[in-house]
Amino acid sequence: MHKALAGLLLTALLVPAPGLAWAQPAPSQRSDFWSLKVGAPVAEQPADFQEFACGTDGGPPSTPLKGFKDFATCPADASGLHEVQFRYDDEVEYWALAMQVAPVAERYAGTSIGEFPVIISALFDDGGVLRGVRAVSDDRTSLRNRRSAYTLAIYLKGKFGTGRWTCEELPATDGQTPVGNRFVKQDCTARSEDGLALSVKARLLHRRGQTAIDPHTNQVRKGGQYESTARFEMFDPSITVVENAQD
């Protein structure tokens, strides 16, 4: 926790506001995923994020970085872009937890989009211009949130307008099967009002070998074995995006 925040917490705890048992949290202008400016250079991007690292296409963080300015440390991907992963500033969340203001703590908990936990990254070209952003559902969460992760795609499509999207329902391949009675394998594309190329992918399925029942014990697996994911990307239309092979 930052020293300034620690001092603020101590002051708030020891010297409550007149007539109140706890000081009330001030409104926050914390930056989030939508604060990033595609088409703008590093210097114009928000500076209040934290835990910067080279990204791995929605996977765990790689080489730690001090900020977006270190983007060139990260290897270029197949599209020629440098992926920088990061998280939201957590000062407001800790402040609210200390003040026991549950609604504020919940609102600012973790790194999320529409209350869905996500792994987010910014993709810069060699000149340091932000050319794209990516958000992938984070499965390091509760079983309930993990199961519903694919519905983040619904939220994102609604954010830009459901009538804007062209979607394709893909067939099951290579042993893929439904989770219960539901199978979701949908890819959607669109253009934003300012011309950015949008992509949303949703998956809810068992892959080959994944089952809800352990074949050795005939017991239901805790948490099950399945994929429930959503993936969102927004790119400068001048960039030719080379995607990793995914089914």
C-alpha cells in the first residue's frame, strides 16, 4: 500500500469526521480499461495503473515493467505490437475496506469490466503509439464468476450496441461438448462509432477429456472441468491483426 494512502487511513481512523463514526470516501477518478486512448502515444495514456508487465495474450504476466513507457522491453507479437499487461490502482478499494463501506469496496474491487474479473493489456507499435487493447476473462475467481465468465461477451456487445455486431455460431470440433445443456462458441466483429475494429469471442464448452464427472470415482468434480471465457479486442483499423490459433 502506498505511504500516502497509509497516512490517509491512519488519519481517518484516528480522527473521524464530526458527527460520523467513519470518514466517508471521496469520489474517485480512477482510470480503467476504457480510459486508454487507441491511436495516442504512451505519454497521453493514463498514468495511475499498476503492476505493469509484458503480456502473454491473456495469460499470466511475464517480465515486470515500471510503466507503459517500457513497452519496447516486451517482444513484438505476430502483428508487430508490444503487449503490456497491467492492473487497476487499488487505493480506493483498500480505503473503502478500511472504512467498511462495502458498496464502494465492491465497485472498485480488483481489475474488472462490468464487474467481470479480467486480464487487460495495451498493445503499442514500435513508435510507442497505442494500436489496440485486449481484455480476457480471468478464471482466478469464484466458481460462480468463472462459470458465468462467457457472459462478459453479452455485456460488451451491449456496451457498443447489439445491432452493430456480426456474429458467427461456430460448430463443435475436436471432441468439444456442451456444459450441461449449453454450448457457446461464438465469434463477433463490429466497428465502433469512431471506426475502431472490435472483436468479441465467447466460449462455454468442454474440451476433449474435460468432464463434470470424475470417471475414476464417479463423483462430481469440484468446480468441474470446462472452459467459460470471453475475449475482447479493440484495434486501430490500420493494423492487420494476426491471431493465435484458437478454436
